[in-house]
Amino acid sequence: MSQKTLPLLIINLGGEMLYILEQRLRAQDEHDDETQRGCWTEDDRKRVINDIVGTMFSKTFLEEILKPQDVFTHRALRTVLTRIAHASIMCLNPASMDRLYDLMTMAFKYQIILCPHPRDLLLITFNHMDSIKDLVRKSPNLVNQINEAQRQLIEVYTPLSDGEFQLIRQTLLVLFQDMQIRVSIFLKQQIQNPNGHFVLPTSGPVPYGFEVPGLIRWFNPKGREVRRAMFPNGGNYTKAVHQPSFDLFGDRVTRLGTNMYSGASPENSIPSDKSTRKQKQVESAHNPLATEELNLLAKLMGGMKVQNLSKVDAGYKVNLLALEKEDEGVCILEGLEQQSPKVIKIQAIQDELVSTELAHIAGEFTEDGSQTKGTWNKGDDLLAMMDDI
């Protein structure tokens, strides 16, 4: 197990988290909201993104994760990412954070699997950092923080051998090997099977400096080539055009690690005719798959009925998992209602197809009732906006 895995893990997962949150904040502005769940302005969106980026790339935090250490467990990793997300004005409830964590980890797992070369893990990380710099480009201080972090990564990781990068890749694959969560974006693009396994393409460019598979060479004891033979490689591989840049700026060549919610699909790092056609169809339809995945939690819970229990214009809290109890119609988080009058109750209407799943979800998050203290504002539950579309 490599002790240099943690920085790449945290930065890549944090980048995926920023992609999702930024997309949801922008999507919320495009739809009318008559339920008074909060009006997010452009300044609010910038503040959320800037606060998270400032925390994730702070000098103290980077010094801690750059220390050689074993990779975190999923529980510890989720705790760290939750605290990073809560560095802003928002507060995610456990169910929303769980779904967000699933999206982050499966997206990064897919990128790891598609790496044509172990060293491309660093290119994926740089793609995330380049995209994050674009999100905060109007904040020079944050851009400088990210550049400084990128310089440290270059100093630490570029001297490593291919074998050390392979060890890092194997460490990440071991961490994610039991995670086979189905993601609707991947399912509908047919890059993930219904059992959660990814479909690996047999086409695209090979790593820079490598030959296209399909040729066998024989050498004599003196090292001279004496014979050649060709064999079908079973795919449509091409030779890399140029070497990717591992500097602060430059062409990373691969699209793995870019924002797949912005309309571009990350699997295009290894393109095929079929995947190209699918991407054009998705882009022409304004890529509804991304928003559908982000709305999955709301779909699992059925139709969403909102009841305003307070006429106060001040901040409020949203209870996303306020499920009905059988026969009694009592909220699972009824303790929260009694202690705080400023609550908007979102009650899930169960149906026969999802009742079993709802019971399972509700059983896992009963501890949410303990989060009652503090003053809540309109950022208290960002992913409750999943039911807007």
C-alpha cells in the first residue's frame, strides 16, 4: 500500500464534489421555486464555491495530507469531505451527503479504471485543479492557493517511478473495489452494467511512448530482431500524438478528471465511433443525464410535498428525510420539529415500488435527529434542491 495516495484521493474527490455542487447551484437558478426553500443568488453560489476551495487548498490542510500516511477508510474519508463541504454557508443532511459521496467516489473510480497509464493519475488530478481554478478565476488569492498546491504536487509526484504510480493506482483500486454503486449517468450512456461494473472500451490512444498492440517481435541472443508477426488486437487503438504536460499549465491530453456535468463526457479520453455518436446526442439534448443523476435521491423518495410550518422570513432548516411512520403519520425527526419552530417539512409520499428502499434509508439515518442546535440559514440543506427539476 502506497503512503502517497491520500493527497491525490482528497483533491480528486473534492474536485468531483465541487462539480456537483456548482451544477446544482446553477440549476436551481433556472427553475422557479414557489416553496420558499431558499433563493440562491450568484453571490451565494460564489461564496459556497470559494469557501470550499479555500478550505481544501489551505496551507495547513495541504501540509497534513501531504505527509506520508496510509489511506483513510471510507468512514474517515467521508468525515473529512463532509467538514470541507460544511466550511461554507450550507449544511448537508446525512442522506444528501451519502448520495454526494457515492457520486464522487464512483466518478473517480471510473477515471482510475480508464487510466491508460498509472502516471495519468497525476494528469487527472491536474485536470481537476485546472477546472477548480476556472470556477474561482475571479478570486486571485484562491487561484494562487491552487497554483501553490499544484507546485507541491509536481515536486512530490513527478520524480516518482512508473512502479510507484502503479502502487498508488492499486491502492486506490483496493479502496474502491467493493463499491459498485449504479450511477444513472453511466447506466444510460452504457458505460456501466446493471450490476455496477464498468464497461472498458477497447479503443482509443495508447500511452505516449507505447506502441499500438498487435505486433510480436523475436530477437536473437545478440539483441537483434529476427522475425515479426501480427495478430488482431481486438480493438481500434491509435498512437499518442504528443506527450501530456505535467507542468503548472499545459495540455493534459486526457479529458479524465474534467467536469462531466458541464456537457462534456469524461470517457472521451478513449473515444470510439459509438461513444462519439452518443456524446453528440447527449449534448444536443442539453445533457439531461447529469441533472437526472443529481435528482436520484428525490426520485427514490417519490413525490415531494412541502408544508410550510412557519411564517417567519428568517433562516430555516429543511428535513429531507421526514418520512411517514406507518399508520401514525408521525415524522421520524419529530423531535426536531418540537425544538425548532423554523422548520420546513418535506414529506415523502411513498409508493409500492420504493417503500422497501425508503425503510432501509430511514433506518440508516435515524441519528439525524440529534442535529438540532444552532441557527439555520438558507444554505442549511443544499441538496434538498434535487427535487426542483
